[in-house]
Amino acid sequence: MYRYDDIDRTFLTERVAEFREQTRRFLAGELSEDEFRPLRLRNGLYIQTHAPMLRVAIPYGLLSSRQLRMLAHIARHYDRGYGHFSTRQNIQYNWPKLAEVPDILADLASVEMHAIQTSGNCIRNVTSDHLAGVSADELEDPRPWCEIIRQWSTLHPEFYYLPRKFKIAVTGAPTDRAASEVHDIGLHIVRDASGAAGFEVLVGGGLGRMPMIGKRIRAFLPQLELLAYLEAILRVYNRHGRRDNIHRARIKVLVKSLGALEFTRQVESEYAASRATAQRLELAEVERMRAFFAPPAYRNVPDTVPSAGAGAAYLAWHRHNTRAHKVQGYRVVFISLKKHGEAPGDMTDAQMDALAGLADRYSFGQVRVTHDQNLVLADVAQDTLPALHAALVPLGLATPNIGTLTDMICCPGLDFCSLANAGSIAIAKQIHEQFDDFDYLYDLGEIQVKMSGCMNACGHHHVGHIGILGVDKHGEEWYQITLGGSASGQVALGEVIGPSVAKARVATTLARILEVYVEQRESGEESFLQAVRRLGVEPFKERVYAPDTAAA
């Protein structure tokens, strides 16, 4: 993974000192709330319902065991013993004291971490495929490019005050595991007819109040032209993006208002005009960056298949929580942060410390954060899988539900977020209680449930196979249900099935929807998403709103 040099370390040290003085001045009454607000936001600090919330960047989802131990230390000493992993490969702390935030940032800097540009109208944490470097379908590891973008975008003077927040995702495989098509910019590594690598460029994706799927504006961009082209896109956005209406300020609105063809024309014109002076990449620098992501020293391990005598719990975990690795004898292991009854994405300090030790022992000291709020040990030798599973079970990190209905995305909702209209965590627990039969979950196959407590869509409900959106109706919490969304493959926005349902009826509503799927799927091979797209939402709607299940 990338290691900081003297420039990086000096920059972070100075940045922490700067924010420490800004915080002191605010607490002393020398800075007003309006003056302090942009300063704290640039350092990842929000004011939520109960306390400040600090969002820490995990660039492209990659953590060392040392960094994970520091995250555990922060949870234990500055928070309430846990952190929350988000859909943007960040971690959030919900209870820090404002006066102690500079100390937290200093501790983060000691392990090459920070909270810079995790909020504000700037280029946010760059995200990527959690299987980067280990997936057999990958054309090229995208992480060096993510790091190049991270360094280029950090405190970029031209793009530090954009019309609105800006998110970039990069993937190097045909299978999009980074939800790149619902980002402001999605970059797909592709090859042209000659075999040369470049980028397919999509712009204008995003969720929230106006969900949109990104438009392709470049089928092939030579790799060394990446920064010059990104600058052209951002200049067009900075020039024309609205600053008078926060709800219409994202680049997706600009792409829609101009039209994809006109937006592309303007980007290409800017790109052509500025190429001579634009920041250009040198192959030597790209190769230097690639060296940070060289493969670890894999052992010569044969592929093995679990024996029937391994036990039902281990077999279920191996089947659902591990994936193929491109290197013989290794598996990718998913660490489920979706134990039934727990808030999805939450992890205690003790779990973080223990997993850091397991990463050292079994996966070259590295941990990854997924877009779906789980963690990954990406390089586990198959002959160590039983021992790893045995260690994960008492930690509550071996729930065999990856890819199932209860492996849901869930934002913090009304429990913490000042923007939320309804709770999410309580609904997740309700769903866990309703669907606690793993055999039934396995029979249903892959179902992605994604839930948000408001229209800001931090839980990506628009692209869930089943989407759940919390809404406020006269001071009460109700929930709108959508079906048929997807963030990968045939990307689509879900369709609302009808009026929102009462809080107490969310899980039973899902049960009715799944009854229709089980009854009408064409075979055991037809997935839930395939069935919804074949049947449309009408059969599900009829079952949900039948007289005995009527919703307001």
C-alpha cells in the first residue's frame, strides 16, 4: 500500500496544528459558528443530532493492521467504543468531543491517516473495488490510479470550492464492484483494439433527491491523459455548476440541463485548449505508484475443497463469506459487519483490535473496506481458513450472510443524523428478526437491500434490489419501498411500488414481496432481480397492498 513520504508527513503535521489553533479560537469565542463551519467541514467534522461526527478517510478502502488498531484506539479513548463504516469506504465516529478532535487528528496522522476532504464542496475520498489486485476478472489494478487522483485532488487550489461535493470511483474489472455509475465521475479501466489500457469515462451519476446514472462521455482515454481530462471536466463544472441552489448544484444536474452531448463537447473543447499547460502524468511516476501495490509474497499452496466433515457452520461461512482469488491456494474472506441484531456497518474497538491481529496472521497485515459496509481479508491461504473462521466466530464477525437479504446497507438514520427523516437501525433489526432462518435466506439467493433515512440516499436505496426510504408523515416514521434497482451490471434505479408503509410493517412488507418471488420465479436459477425485471412491480404491489396488508 502507499506509504507517506516526508512531504506527506509534514503536510499532515502542519494541518493538524492549524486545525488545533482554529478549534481553540472557536472554543474561546474568537471565531463565530459561521466562521468555524467551513474550517471544521474541511477536516471531516459535522455537527449531528447528539454530538459532532468525525468522518475519517480510508482511501480506496485500504487499511494496514496498524491503522486499524489506531481506529480501535480512537473508538475506545475518544468515542463510545465503536465506529461506523460507511458506503464510501470511510469510518465515522458519532460521539467525539470537539475539544479533542485535534488530538484525534494527530493520532490519525501518526499512522498516515486523516479526515481531510471527507466533507465540504470538494473532491471527496476516492473509492474503488474492494477486490482490486486479487480478482481474476481484473484488467488492471485500479489502486495506483486512485492514489494518483487522491494526491492530485488534495487541496487542489482550483477545485477546493466546487459548487457541491464531488465523488470519483475507479474500477479495473468488467464487474463493477464500486458503484461507479452513480458517482460524479466513474472511471473504468478498459483496453482498445491494440490492447493499450485507458479509461472509459462516465460523468453525472449520483443519488439523492435527483437520482441519475452516469453518462459515458469518453469511450477511451489514454491513461497518461487522466489528470488533464479530469481537470477539463471539473473546469466545465466549476464554470457552469449552480451555487444558488444546493439541491441543483451537483454535476449530474449540469449534465442533464446541458445534455450529455453538449456537456461532452464542452469538456473536449476545454481538454483540447488546456492540454499544453495541463498537469500531465509521466510513465515513471505511474510505475513508481504501481510499485506500492505489488503483490505480497504468496506461498505455494494447493487449492482445497472443504470436507463434508468440516461442520455446517464452517461450510456455510466458506460458501457465503469467501470468494475465489486469482492466486492458486488463496481465498478472499469477507468479514460480515451485519450480525443479526446489530447496526449494519458498526464495529467495536475490541473487534477492530482483534481483526488487526488476524490480518497480521492470515492476510499480510491488510484489511479492506467494501462499498457494502463490510470488511475483507483479501489474501488468506486456504489451509488457514478453518483457523481464521474459528477465531472470527467468538468475535461476532463470522455471520454467514454475505450477499443475502440481511447483508443490507444501512445509513445511521434518525438515531444520529440531523438530516434524517426516519430511523434506519431499528428497521434493520426488525428485518433481522423477521428473516433469521439462514436456510430460507440461502434459498432466496442474492438480494441487495439498501436503506436510507432520508432523500440524501447515504444508504443508496435507489439502487437496491429492494430499496427502503424513510419519510416523515406528520411527525411519524413511514417507509417507501422500491424494487428493481442495481448498482452494477445493468445499472438501474428502483421503481416505487406504492404508498409508504408504517414503521411496524416494513419487515412484513418485505416478507410479502418475497412470497411473490418464491411463488413466481421460473426456476431455482432465476434471481430476485431477474424476476422483478421479468414480472414488473405489479404482482408485488398487489400482494403488499392486498386488503389485509393495506398501508396508509
